[in-house]
Amino acid sequence: MSKKNKESQVVTEEKKVPTQEEKVSNKSDKKAEKNADKTADKNKKFKKKKEKKNKLNIKENAKGTASELKKVTWPSFAEVVKRTGVVLAVVLIFAVILFGIDVLFEFIFGLFK
């Protein structure tokens, strides 16, 4: 009888059924390992492609920039001078306004001393 009991115990120990939590953790561990391997492979492929693209992108970008600069309608010298004058006038007007506000506040705060 003792032999049968020992054998049945051994069999029951071998047939240990994992709990639901163990099943879930085992599945998630396996999925995580697969995902990590896939991600590593994708990163390697992406880096190789990126290195190739970087070499090509510099040339392509230079060509694209040159073609876009050809399409630009550049203003004439007279237009540039007019617009520069307008900008300088606006800056001068705001400088005078801010100077006036500064003097006004200085006067007002001087009265309270």
C-alpha cells in the first residue's frame, strides 16, 4: 500500500494545475519577450534605413530648397527700401510713445516722494 500511495502522490504532484494568475503571468511574460524581440528587430531595421535616408535626405533637401528658391518672387530694391522705411518709422513712433509713458510715470511717482 505504501508504494501505491507514493506513486499516486508523485502523479498528483506532476499533474499540478497552474492557477489562473500563473497562466496569465506566463502568457504575459511570453508576449513581452516576443514583443521585445520584435521591437529590437524593428529598431535595427529602422536604424539601417534611417542611416541610408540621412545620406539621401541631405541631397534631396538641398535640391528641394534650390527648386523652391527659384519659385520665390523676390521684391525689387525700391520695394525693400519702402518697407524698411515703414518698419523704421513704426519703431521710432513706438519708441517716442514709450519714452513719453516713462517720463509720465517718473513725474507721477516723483509727486509721492
